[in-house]
Amino acid sequence: MSKIRLLQVLPDLGCGGAQRMVVNLMTHLDRQRFEVAAINLAGPQDWVLEQRLVEGEFQVWFLGKRPGFDPRMLHRIRNVVRQFRPHLVHSHLCLHYVYPSLMRHRHLTEISTMHLPAQSRFWRVMRRLHRGAFRRGVIPVAVSCDIAEWVKGAFDVQDCMVIPNGIPIADYQLPSTSRQAWRKEQGFKKMDVLFVCVARLEEQKNHVMLLEAFARGLNMEPRAHLLLVGDGGCRRDLELRVRELGLEDKIRFLGQRSDVPQVLGAADVFVLASQNEGNPLSLMEAMAAGLPVVATAVGGVPELIGPQGPGLLVRPGDCQGLTVAMVRLLQNAEMRRTMAASAAQHAVRHFSASRMAEGYTELYERIVAKQVPVAGDRPIENVVAGGAHVPSHSDVSAKNSLGSVC
């Protein structure tokens, strides 16, 4: 049986959740069944994820995209398609480049994973393009039921398959540096209670409310500290706000890190104050590391934690609610321990990257089983036994234990 050639396309290989999801997927697909390559619209930046793909011996094309809309990408994507001759193209956050590029390749099926509700000043144009793409055969996949419902409403899609994100859980269960060693190196005491937020320093993540919530309830508690992992356009303003609040000794900006498992392993509580989310990997990673969670109930966050899960949910924008939840966990060590054990167990059951890869594998194989072969290729035979049903743009309702329809 020939391998399925699969081309993943994404804007860049930075540190965002969508980028980490793509790399997790690529590295967990069966290399005996798939030949996987990627297009990075941006140029090489020496990111950690780029190195992971190099180490995995994946072929990656860097197209050197300029800021703003860059029409050169259309021709460059077509060149890669002609060179790699994929059976499937899977896009992330860049459907507006990939779909027009593939209009000359009508034999190809494109899958587009929707990670977040669209946030663009070109929303009207993007909405028309997405609607047209989904009507003409591009298959939407959502990372959560909340996003699936948004896709159906925004783009008039009848059905939208849900395949939740996944992470390499073992990386967060056994960090290479112990909790005690990391704390000692960073100057924290054994009895300190470390709250940690791993998120880009951008408006969507609402660090401003997180700082205010910490200042309201935890600034006078000597054990409480807040660690902010990540970088972004809001960093300078956030650092200024910390100084205004007089919390320089309580809140630490750790910047971009390659040792997130070690940071999580040394912390006590994970906190996320986002205004909107899809299916946040950082929350999964925290739970895999055995951390209780305090988070705003946005996007797929409630789906990850569950009604009786290892975390406390607050309404989006509820600063006082966030303060109360953080203080509650600060003051109750037994609750932290109970939630920590529950979080680790929940992550093992639900968040594995292998589970995510199995969901996408079933989708890929169903499509290719019915697809016209690429010119010059041998047909891919017996990809799915038993004549599997193939999803189309209006029919992706084949349910299984890994991908569902909301």
C-alpha cells in the first residue's frame, strides 16, 4: 500500500497553540502510513517547533511571507503542491491563502482546522471566502464543540466534525528538572504558592484582568507569586502595570521558554483569564503536569475541565470571581492536592496526542479512499477496510470515538 502524502500548511512555526497542535499531529501520525510535509508561510525563525520538525526529518518549505496580505503566497503554495504532489492538504489559520491556491488542483481535497473564531478587520471578506470554500468541498474540522457551533453559524455549514487537540502527555508528567531544584534555582521557597499562566502576551489572553485579580486578593499574601510565561505585543504595557501596582516582587515575567514542563512542574496552580479560546493546549499541558486550574469559561475551556473537573471556572471578564477562585486555592492545600491528582488522571484519559492523531488518521483515510489519485501515482488501495463513508463539505457526520459532530 502506498503512503498517503499529506501537506500541512500554517502561517508560521511560532509558539502559538495552533502551531504546537500541528507539530504534535505531524509527529504522532504513523510514518508507515503517511508521508507528511509542511508549508510555513513565514521564513525560518529558529523557533523550537522548527527544530522539532528538523529532528523528526520532516520536509518543510519556508515561503517568506511579508507582513499583511502577500499575494506571492498563492504562486508559491502552488509550486510546493506541484513538487510534493500531496493527496491531501490540511490548512490551519490560512484558508484564505490555501483555498485560492488549490483552485487549479480540483482533484485535491482540503481540510481546514478551525482553531478560534475569526478575529480580523477583514471579517466580511474572510467570511465570504470561507463560505465559498466550504460549499465547494473544503472540509471544516473544529477543535471544540463551541468552535463547531460558531463555524456552523458563521459560515452556513450544516455539520462540522470535532477532533480535540492533543499533547505529548509524558513530557509534562516527568519534567527533566525536579520541582525543588527549579524553585531553588529561581529563588522560590518550598512553602511558596506559585500561580502560573502560559499564554501569549496579547489582548485575547486578558493578562490585564489577571494582574488586577492578583493585586486584589493575593498581593499581601507573602507565599503567593505569579509567573507569566510567554511574550507578545502587550508585554511593555503589562510590565508597566505591574510597577504601578507595586508587585515587582510578586509577579515575574519569564518570557518565551523552552522548559515549560519544568515551569509547570514547579508551580501549584494554573490560571487563564482569556477573553476567548478554542481548545487551549496550555491548559491541557498544565493538567497533564498535575495542576489545578482557574480559568474563564470561554470557548472549549469548559469542555476540557468538565462539570466536575479539576478546576474552578469563572465568567469571562469577572475579575472579582477570578480573585475569589485564586484565593480559595491559595488557602486550601488539600483542595489543590485533590484537584492536582484529578487533573493528571483526566489528562491521561482525554488529552493524548496519539488520540488526536487517530481521529485525523480516520478522517484522512476516509477521504483518500474515495479520492481520484494524483496524476502519475499508483492508486492508494485498501486504505480503509469495508468501504468507509467519505465526509464532504456538507457531510462530515461520521461519528467515532475520536471525532464527533456537534
